[in-house]
Amino acid sequence: GTELSSCVTITARTGDDEISNLIVPNGTPGYQPGPPLKKMGWKSSDTRPLSFDGARVPADHLLGERGNGFRQFLEILDGGRISVAALGLGLAQGAYEQALAYARARQQFGRPISKFQAIQFKLADMETEIAAARGLVYRAAWLKDQGRAFAHAASIAKLYTAELSRRVVNEAVQVHGGYGYMDEYPISRFYRDQKVLEIGEGTNEVQRLVIARGIGLSACGRTVPDRHYLATRQTIPVPQSATSIAPSFKKSTASGWSKPVAKRVTLAFAPLTSTRTTERPWRFP
């Protein structure tokens, strides 16, 4: 809706109980973007209110099938959470590198402050948590690339990196001391830009709801199946044991199913009259 863009995409009601995605070009009669909003951070992102008063677009401006807008919206939201998780990971990494460089350069009591144990512990914690976060983000992205169910993993990665980036940038400002509060150093921008990562693409509270449903819990107190589990449901023939027909998996007496090797095995079974269904949460290789 600005001089930098030619159109906007919106989700709108196109009928009774029908939601669709539409492309609205700039200059459409009845469509008017408002003035840019003043934000605490992400100031390079042009954010404006959009108003529509009798605006109409032709049918070929539908984005996807008519009435499929809400489903498309949810699918994009799931993928977007991986992107925002990557943003959180990158912001945490950048804040950590800023703090590490400053700690090595800043002299106090005749030596760099990186020599003090209190500063070392902060940096060590940052390094440890960032490494863990990177694994969560890569796992969610890998699942999506493989065409597997990834919504649950995306919410886990998004929640963890959002809160991690807050912890890291807060400690990075602390390492900078008073200079961290000044715009002279870039860490102050990191601090402002971080907060939106806990809001955009679903707040931290929403991510916790999604994760809870992913393990079979619901807000109303009844257990409900979630697509995270439905996507891992398998039907296997009864006459053979699970161990013999699924050589890429082994049975662990301590924790149920586990995967011993990072190897993809494709098996084909002849139709049998008797089957049983097992539900096994997938685990990353």
C-alpha cells in the first residue's frame, strides 16, 4: 500500500461462512492506505492501516480458490512461525556477537571485562541457549522441507527463540552497561526490535496453546487429537512384529519408539485382512 509496493493481499469475507484471499492493487477505488504507524522497533518495516469503503476487485484477483482463504491463512501462519523463529535465532546470535566483541574491547580495572567471571557466565549461557535454539529451528524447517507435519515443531521453535532472544538481548545490553542504553551502539536497536518476535505470527501464549494441543490437551479439559499426532499415525500388518517389519526403528523399553540411525527406509506392505493402528510421535534423526 505504499510507493514501494503495487498491491496488498487481504483475507476477506466473500460470502456466508466463506473467507477468501484477495489481491487489491494500489489505486483501486475505495481502497486507501493510511499514514505510517510509529513503532517502537522494526522502523524499516512500513506498517500502515488499510481502509476499504466499497472497494471491488474482479474475480481473477482471487488468490487461490474461493472460500479457501482461512485454510490458506493457517498454512501460511505455520510456515511463518519458522521464519519468525529464524529471526529470533538471528537476533540472538547478533546480540551475542555484539556483547562478546564489546566485552573483549572494554577495559576495566586494567583488563578486558571478558576476563571477569560474571561476564563470562553471561556469554556462556548465551552460546549454550543459541546452540539449542538453532537445533529447534533447523528441525522445524527440515520437517517442512520433507513434507511432514511441522506445525507443532514450528510453534516450539517460535516460542523458544522468541523468549531466548529476549533473554540474550537483555543480557547483551547489561554487558554494555550504560552504553547499551545509548543509540550510539547498535545493541539498543536489537533491544527495541526484539519484542515484536513475541507477538507476531502468534503470541507466546498462543504458541503454548498450540503446543498443548499438540500433546493431546485442550483448554476445555478433554483430550483431543491434533494434526501433529494424526500425521504420524501408521497402520501396520499384525502377523509380523513391529521390529521385524520396520527395520529402521527399534523398540526401547525405557522410552517407547526411538530411531537408531538417520536413514530413510521406504517399506511396502501387501494388503492384509487384519491390521492394528499405532500412534508414535516422530523424533528428529
